[in-house]
Amino acid sequence: MQSVATKPPEVPLIKPRLGSIDAYRGLVMFLMMAEVLELRKVAGAISGSQFWSFLAHHQSHVEWAGCSLHDLIQPSFSFLVGVAVPFSIASRLAQGQTRFRMLAHAAFRAVVLVLLGVFLRSMYKKETYWTFEDTLSQIGLGYVPLFLLGFTKQRWQWVALVVILVGYWAAFALYPVPPADFNYQAVGVPANWQYHYSGLAEHWNKNSNLAWAFDTRFLNLFPREKAFTHNSGGYATLSFIPTLGTMILGLIAGGWLKMEGSPWKKVGWFVLAGAALLGAGLAAHEYGLCPCVKRIWTPSWTVYSGGWCFLLLAGFYAVIDAGGLAAWSFPLRVIGANSIAAYLLAHGPNGFIVRSCHIHFGDACFDIFGKAYEPLVAGTTVLVIEWLVLWWLYRQKIHIRI
């Protein structure tokens, strides 16, 4: 008998790792790690310097509405989680994993991210501090639905994005505004605060909105040293819902990256999407439809910050992957290839390193350029040490993953 050749099952094509994703992620984590430079202290010590004031502004979160470079860290990190999902799914399918196994891993990862965020927020507390506004917790709370959307066509991802943002906007808009005699001081907001909005935008005022009301009930279900009344920064658990919208934008971008086609055409898509999202977010804010506030992750913030994420990805992809100029980005790629380790370093040993330097090299070890620059020198020392740790992990091919 003549044997009949059977066609092997199709295996999803795994493309080479994109340097642009690692470099963009590396920039995001570097900005987080660079908080140790304490540029606000330097700017305060050098009064009247516009240069240091500018840098200090962009290393700080804005008070409420608006955006600084520092405010783009969390959206970018969340966006890049979405970008990675299509590649992760393709890799796991190529390994022969079932969808059930992949979903179980996604659920496990989500739980670990949520709990890791709680752990980091509990550092230096007397007991476990149950709060869920940390970047990792917010990503974890939305990760399973994000992963499920990774198996759908992009039109359904767009539909999900619109439903999430419109639904979240409507929930805030329908929640009643506080009475005229509401005690804002009791929830950490000055009565004469400049960001007290009126009209439709009043529904998003600090610590008097739907997300704040939810947390005053939800967070008090957990054991606490004292009853939760407000978050001093206005951050809220429910922000994970519009944060999921940011991750879906990343999922869509990742799908575009994974598709066949001209790299420069993809750059064009990213630029057009970024410009459209920026314009839509700004318009929603300026016309009073929805204020653009990162701290409570308003729908307009999802759209506006998503526009910046698309533009930043376009820049990195154009230079590194489409243009082939990758060597300059090596320091960033070292950080981006081990983002969880970088995140833990940013929240961990900074004080220990500084104290150790004082012990071994004397109290004047960071005073070589004068007292005004001491925080900058100390922070740079910490950054160099932490980068060398990440470089060693990179050389050893050790990647901390969840």
C-alpha cells in the first residue's frame, strides 16, 4: 500500500523578540527607579532654577487633572502588558498548551500580581494594608478578562473598550454629587481646592465620587488598623476597570505588531491612533464631558494617556525595529527584559544602599558637588548599582516572571 503523508498541524509563527517593546518597558521602569534621584529636593535647594524645576515637575504626579512624564509610567506599564499578550498566547500555543491551561496560568498570575501589590503597599505598616490601587494590583484585577480578549478578533476588542469606557463614564455620571454642605476636609480635600469642578465634571471630584464611595465600603471589609475614610491621593480600587481599557489598547497595538506587513506602515498606524486618542481625550476634558485625571483613571485619561502610549511605541518601533538602530537602547533593554525585578528594586533596597554607602565611605560620600546635589549623587549611585544587578541577571539569562 502507498503511504499517505499527513499534514502536520499548523504551529503559530513565533517572531523574534522585538527590541522596541523591551526598550519602551525599560524606559518606563527606569523612570520609576529614578524616583531615587529626588529631583524635587534638588530643585528646592537651587531656588529659581527653571531647569531643575522642570525636571522636578516631570518626576512628580500632577495634583489632579493634567499630565507629567511621571504620570505616564503606570499607563505605559499597563499598555505594555496588553502589547505582550498576543505574543504570549502565540508562544504558549506553539508549546502545545491548551486554552484551559493558559487561562489557569493567567488566573494564577492575576492573583499573584494583586497580592504582590498589597505586599508592597504594606511595607513599613504594622499589619497587612489591604488596598488595591498599586500598579501591580490594578493590572492583576483586569488581567484575566484581558487574556480572554486576546483570543478574540480585534473588532471585539474595540467593542469591549468602548463598552468599558462608556459604561464607566455613565456609572460616575449617574452617581449623585455630594450635598452642598459636604465636609471635604474630612476626606482630605481642602474646601477651596482649585480642582473642585462644577456641572457634569463635578461627578469626578476628589474623594466624593463613585469610586471613593465604593472603597469606603469595600476596603472596610478587610481587617484594618483604623477605618478607611479616604485615600489621600484620591486613588481608588475601581480604577482597574478603565485601566483594563488601557491594557486593551495595548492588546490592539500588540496585534498590529504581530501582523504581517510593512514596519513603516505599522508606525503610521501607531501615530494616527496616538494622535486621534490624544485629541479625543483632550476634547473630553476641555468641553467638560469628563475631566482627564490619572489618579482616578477617568475614561478621558484612558484615551489621552493611551494616545501617548501609541506615540511612544511608534517612536521606539520606528528607530529600533523598523530603522534597525538598536545598539543605543541596550541599557534600557537590560531593564525592560526583567521588569518585575526592576519594579521590586524600585520599591526595595534604595534606603539600604544609601545607608551602606554612608557606613562604609563616611557621611560626606555624596557631598562631592555640594549639599544641593547630594540627593542626586546618592540616587545616581543607587541607580548604577541596581542597573548592574539587572545587567548580571540579563547576562545570566535569569528572568523573574510570574
